[in-house]
Amino acid sequence: MYKAKVNVTLRKSILDPKGKATHHALQNLGLNDVKEVRIGKLIELDIEAETEDEARKIADTACTQLLANEVMEDYTIQIENN
């Protein structure tokens, strides 16, 4: 059994309104050292697979078919052995 942690974020070329609003709120709190905020989503998948490579392929397929919009979003996959 493997756990895949998928981090999905908007591409740098795509405006991130949630990140912009959060950045503005942080500045209002006096946290002016924060220069940029990008907000994404973390998805955890428990995958039954024989090998780590197989688990990664399954997670990648899930991302390309459903979890990430490849036109607007990038994703990274981290696999952990459970």
C-alpha cells in the first residue's frame, strides 16, 4: 500500500485571485515580508500497488484524467510507502 500526496497549483502564468486576496490580508496584518502567495490543493490517495513506480503511474493517471486541469494547473506527486 502506498500513499500518494498530490500537490496541485495554478501555473505561474495564471492569475491566482485567492492567493492575491490572501497576500493582501497578510500585508494588512503587517506581514510585509511575504512577497507572493499562491494557493493550491493537496490531495492524498491511498493506492494498492505492487511497486512505487506502479503507484506513481496510477497517481499520474488520476491527475491527468481528473484531479488537475493541465491547461491551467501543474502538479507534483510524492509517493510514501505505508
